[in-house]
Amino acid sequence: MKDLQEILAIAREVGWGGADILRSYYHGTAKDPNLEVQYKQNEPVTVADVAVSQYILHRLQANLGSEDFAYISEETYQSPSGVAQPSPPWVWIIDPLDGTRDFIEKTGDYAVHIALVKETRPVLAVVVVPEAQKLYYAIKGGGTFVETRDGSVPLQVSSHKRIEDLTLVVSRSHRNQRLDYLLQNLPCQNHKSVGSVGCKIATIIEQQADIYISLSGKSAPKDWDMAAPELILTEAGGKFTHFDGTPLQYNTGDINQWGGLLASNGEYQEVLCKEAERILAQFEHS
């Protein structure tokens, strides 16, 4: 197997290629720029999602093969049919287009997520924000970098703020009463609306925001929403955990990330997690 630096070089090249395809659809310059939208479990899927998924899978498999790695992409994932298949220890978890609604509505907040997970934890991640022309990447233990067409620089999350001054990055679309109640009652009340989990986490490592909260309701975010963003955040000095402090687990046979998840610059992670649990308990009793 190639070493992680070589694998990262391949993943970055594939990430830029996927971003170029998405931009061609977004700006109407693709060969077939017609963005047909279909719905899969109430979530929109476009021809762009499918084209980029095929491109990423094809390029990674051509370079890395299927002996050492399994591949899970949002667009090709099939729910397991009762019998648990043993999964290889190394798995690529890919979201070819995170933020499809934002892509369709032209807000610019969409991203490509490519993560390599070993057993249940990410060890390599690429998150590309095509409209910003930025690619974020990290290897476990090696820090986080942002790459533009001019080169790459390391990034660190913000620090030394008062808890009241922290900014929460929130969704435009995935909202419900529980989440709204929680957001209204946290000690920090600065909110910034951004689509795509990848774009939200990018705002935290770019020091434009400090916290992101995910609450599952009837449905939950999936492995491919979280795996790549988690690693670029934690390698930049942030934290990303369940409210009870336990780490996220990927490739467990259940692709759903249930419960409350909190990502932050790390300074008040435990305080905010406890506070979130207290506020939600209040909501349940109200």
C-alpha cells in the first residue's frame, strides 16, 4: 500500500477534479448543463452528484485499487441487506456533493468530502469548497492545511474568546423545534447561516465562526457528511464529539450519526456539550 502522503496527493488531485466538474454544472458550462433534480428519501440528487461520484470513485480505484480499500459514496451506497458484510479496515467515505440544496439554490455553500477511515476513525481528509477555490486537507497527526491555486498554508482555529462572543454556524434548511430551542438558549447568540457541513467546518478553521451543532431528528447526518470535516477541524486544533464527549465512529455498519454532535474551536467543548444536554432536557420537559 502507498504511504499516506502519496495517497493524500492523489486524493487532493481527485478533489480538485471533482470541484471542477461541480463548477461546470453550477455555472452552466457542462456538456449537459441541465440540472435535473430527483429526490431520494426526500433529499435532492442532481446529475452533478452522480457525475462527480462516478469521477471520484473511478479515479481513486484506478490509482489505489480495491484490494486494500473499500469505497462508500453517498450516491452509490446501498443499505445493507440484513447480513453484515465484513468491511476491510481501510474505507474511503465520500460525499461528492455536500450541500445539494445550496448547490441547486445557488448559495455557493457546497463542498466535496473525501475521507479515508481506518477501522472507525478518519486518518486522511480532503474537503473542497469549489466556489471559494479552496481545498482543505489533513492527515492524522499532521495538522490542517488550506490549498489554493497559489499554494498551501497551515490553519488553526480561533482561541481566547469569551463564551458569549463565540459564533455558531447554523443550517439554512435542516432546522426543527428542538434545534431552534437549543440555539436560542445557549450562552452564545451570534449566528451565521452556512450550508454544507464541509463549508460550516471551513468557517470554523478560517476563524469566521467557532461552533457547529448537529441534532438528529427523524433522520440523522451520515458518515459522509462528517468524516472529512471532522479531521480537518480536529487537526486544526478543534474538537468534534458527541454531547457526552465520546468520539464519532465511522464504518460501523450504521451510516447514521445519531444524537447530538458538537464541533468547536475546542475551548469550551465540554461546557457547551453539558449545556446542550441541560437545555434539551428542559425542552423535553416543557
